Amino acid sequence: MTITDNAVYVDGQRKVDPKTLDETFEVMRAAGGVAWIDLSHPDRKELEAVADELGLHHLAVEDALTGHQRAKLERYGETLFVVLRPAHYLDDVEKVKFGEVHVFMGQDFLVSVNHSDFPEIAAVRKRLEEHPQLLAEGPHTILYGILDLIVDEYAPVLAGLENDIDEIEDQLFNGDRAVSKRIYDLLREVIAFQRATRPLEDMVSRLVDGLQGEAELEIKRHYRDVADHVVRITERTDSFRSLLENALTVHSTLIAERQNDEMTRMTETSLAQGEQVKKISSWAAVLFAPTLVAAIYGMNFANMPELKWPLGYPLALGLMLGSGVALYFAFKKRGWL
């Protein structure tokens, strides 16, 4: 069997440690006590054996066997079926690891089904057994203890998420381009954590509303204490989500600003290159005109009439100089030189 612990409590005291489930049910009814059965990763046959004896609803049993349920509270006649999602933060990979605990609670029994390696339900049992006056209140006390443990273990998750968000804020303004993926991945973990914690507020409120009479005032106080912790957790988780969504927006803005700055630098460089091209082209044109004249008269053809002129040489020099000077001042006027 996958029974991790099994006991019958009378007036808050652990009276019997039955060896089998059949013995548990017999002693529970004979002594008028409360049975608390812990199961870890039970198979269908084992859970259905418990369900048949305690009259658990088949839909709740099917949910418990299937697993991967959202956090919820459902009532089937006199029996409550509660799904809780404990969490553990893996700081090295920045992931929230979720477990799953199912609780069946009736008038005189509570069955806890743990589908993960955490939390340690045995720690709840040990703590409650040290306070028999509280345990004497009945199965609601056990459910409160499990809820309280799971909610308390959310605190390290919040601390881990907060620490990584602080690191992201520093990374965001250091120009690290890989930060966007880290923000998105962490935002996904925060949203998953929200899904696990947000239903708890309504669940605890329904549990409190279901309690009647003066005798249950104490357990109501304990449930309300859990509710206060849940409210603080959901508020912080909401703030984490807002921070990460804003970080994504800021990151996009910073990237756009860097791109604009890069485009501005490229434009300024292009303009500077254009100015250099203008100058080079202008000087090339200034030098081209004299070179053209010199090239023509340097061909030395016999039938070139200008070769026989006495003023041909000074005229060629003047033409070369005049064309160069004229082009220089023309480009200077346009601001190219």
C-alpha cells in the first residue's frame, strides 16, 4: 500500500495505529473518532478501496487519479474535495515546480493524497499532534494544517521570484539583449504561480462560510489567518506580474531608442560621407579640365593648327588655369569645397 501514515484520533489524541484500512474504518466508527489517512501516489485500486468504504464521489476520485487539476474546492454531499498546488522554487533554472495534493474530508475522516514529493504532510501531523486541543476540533483542523503548510511554503517562492526580478531590473538597463527572454520566461512562471494561488482566497472564504456554531470559532480564526496570508501572496504576485509586463514594455522602448540612435548615427555618417564625396568630386572636376586641355594638345598631331600659333602655348596654359579656377569658384559657391 501507498499509505504513509494512518491513525484514528479521539478527542485530539492519537489512540490507534491501524495496520489495515479495514481496521481503520472499524475503529473509527467504534470509537467515534476521526481517521486521518495519508496516501502517496496511490494507484486506482488502492484509492477506489478507500472511496468505496467512505462513500467518496466517483468524479472526485477520478480527478484525484488523473491529477493535473487546478486548485479548487468542490462539495459532494457531506464530503469536500480540495485540490491544492504546493510550489517549490528552483532558483538555478528560475522555474516554479508545482506539486499536487488532493484532500477528501468528511464528518469523521480526512484522506490526503499527495501526488508529489512535497510538501511533507507528516510535518503537519506532527505539529497538530502536539496540540491535541486543536486537533480535537475535527477534520477541519487537519485541512487547515495542510493549507497552512502549503501557503507558508509559498514564501520562499515569492522570495526567489522577487530576487530574480531585481536582477532583471539591473540587467535591463545594462543593455543585455538576452534579458527579454528571461523576462518572458519569468513572467510565465509568475502567471502559473497565480493560477495556483488565486483560487485559494475564494476556497478559504467558502470553508469559513461553511462552518457554523460557537464551537467552530477557533478553526474559523485559523482559516482567516490563512486567508490573510493568501491575500498578501496574491497581491505580491500581481505586483510581480505588473513589474515584468512593464519590464517588457521598457525593454521594447529601450531597443527602439537604441535602433533610433543607430539610425541617427548611420544617417550622420552617410551625410559626412556625402560631403567627402562632394569634395573629392569637385577637386576631380577642377583637375579634369586642365588635364583635358593638356591631353588634347599633348597628342602632337601634325595638322593641329594651334601648334603653329605663337600664342598657342600661353593660350593653352591660360585655358587650363582659367577652367580650373572657374570650376573651383563654382564649386566653392555651392559649398562643395
